[in-house]
Amino acid sequence: MTPDISVALCTRNGARYLPAQIRSICTQEPLPREIIVSDDGSSDDTLAVVRETIALCGVADRISLRVFSNTPPLGVTRNFEQAVRACSHELIVLCDQDDVWHPGRLARMAAQFEARPDLLLLHTDARLVDADLQPLGSTLFHALEVQPAELEAISRGDAFSVLLRRNLVTGATTMFRRTLREAALPFAPEWVHDEWLAAIAAATGRMDVLPEPTIDYRQHASNQIGARRLTLSEKIAKAFAERGDKHVARLHRADALLQRLLQLGDRVPAAWLEAQRAKVAHQRFRAGLPKARPLRVVPILAEAARGRYARFGRGGHAIAQDLLERG
């Protein structure tokens, strides 16, 4: 039997885009058993559109609908946390209001969980489209510059090592087992919900990836989190940007994950705990670099020689950033 599925749909002023998304959910086979809508203070008719579209699809008697309306708004991560907490079925699918699911998506992903009892989280690629759902000629993984070696490492069970370097998991493409909630809740405030769920899944069990697109990922001016491959000039400008407090924020993120992994005890392999401790040390090093560029050169080269830039970041990209950033 295919496991029952809950959809955690978060909305905010999404009336323009929701009909297409709801229709794509309501034509899946199998149908999800429930849709949990967590609305973050919409001022348009978002919730009415959800109800009307489900009714027009003729599935209101087969899909349970539960709605939360947040005043004041909770923000993206807390909104998804509320929706995830309310899901009651074995598999949970994160859902953005402005995307469109491909036919057969739920069946394709649920089959993986049915066949693999150890699988905690599964994510996929996505086709990038514009506001009118016209293909942009690219995919999410292309925009993220995902490398074949990264996908291979995830598939062979080494996802935590990949995520030590950077996140590759986008919530809109993600399905996970409800048992993951015990370890992941509450979501750490320093993290975005999808990155946090992926890190906890990779640390405590098995996470995997399907390399093909399973949704149309809409890119438009109102995206709270979007995807676009940077041009060379943009990468150069980013390398010379102000350091600001981003490295301190990354240190806090790394430490928050370490503290959660310590709380989880023997559910986390000792190797992952030691790796996360080393990641915290590396982020502390980067946050503490001097403001003057010349004073950074020797310590950065020493840290690179220890292999930490390659293990915990994007190697040469991160080295160049630390050498060139202002302040």
C-alpha cells in the first residue's frame, strides 16, 4: 500500500498563482489525504481561492482541508513549522503557493519511501519557469551549479558530507517521513526550514535525491526564495562585497546544528558529530578573520592547507571570498 500523504502548503497573498498549484495537487495519483494550509496574513482572497479550486476539482470529499490563518505573520520558517506540525500522515510534502507539480510526482516519490524504510527525506530537481509558467531553459540544479559528484555522494548515503559544504535541498521539491519531525522540531531560528530538515535527515538517517525535475518552480518578482545562476560579473562583485555579519551568522547556524545533534544522542553517528564540530571551528575561523586584507593571507592559506575550505565550503570560491571581501 502506498503511504498516506499530507501536503504542507504555506501561503501569503497567493491568489494569483494558487489555482494552478491546487489543480496540480488535485490531479495527482495517489491523491494526498490532506492539505494543511498555513496562511501568513494574506490581504487578498488566498484562502477563498484554495477552497474554491479544491471544490472545482471535485475532490473536496477525498482531501481533508485544514486552514491556519496567522495574524500577525509568522515568517517563512515558522509558517512551515506550523504546517508541518499539523500534518497527520506518514509522508509530508512541502508546498509553495506559486509552483506547479508535474503529473505523477507523488507516485514517483512515494514509491521510493515504500521501497526503502530507512529513507527519511527525498528531494528533486525542478524546471525553472517564469511568472506565466513559460520555461526559462534551465533547472534548479543548473542554477545551483550542482555537480555530479555531489549527487552521487547523496545517493550512496553520504549526504551529510555534501551538506557540510552547502545546501542543495529546496523545500518545494521535498517529501519526508513524518518520523523526521521528532528530531527536527522545533526548527532552529538560525536556519531556513528546508535546509534544517535536510541536515537533520542526513545526520540521523538516509536522505536521497531524484535528479529529474518534478515541479515547475516559478520565478517572479514576489519570490521570497528563488533560484538563479549568477553571472561571472555578479560572482566577482559578490567576492568584493562587504564582509558584514554573514560569517558570524554562519557560525551561529553551524553551532545551532551542533547543539541539536548533541541533543539527539546516539541517533547521530560519532563521525557526523566530529565533522560538525570541525565545521563550527572553521566557521569561527572565518568569522574571526581580520578586517585588513593583507593580514588574512597567511591564516587563510594555512586553513586551506588543512583542507577545511574544501571540506566545509566551496573550496576556491570560499578562499577567494575571504581574501577579497571588504572590511
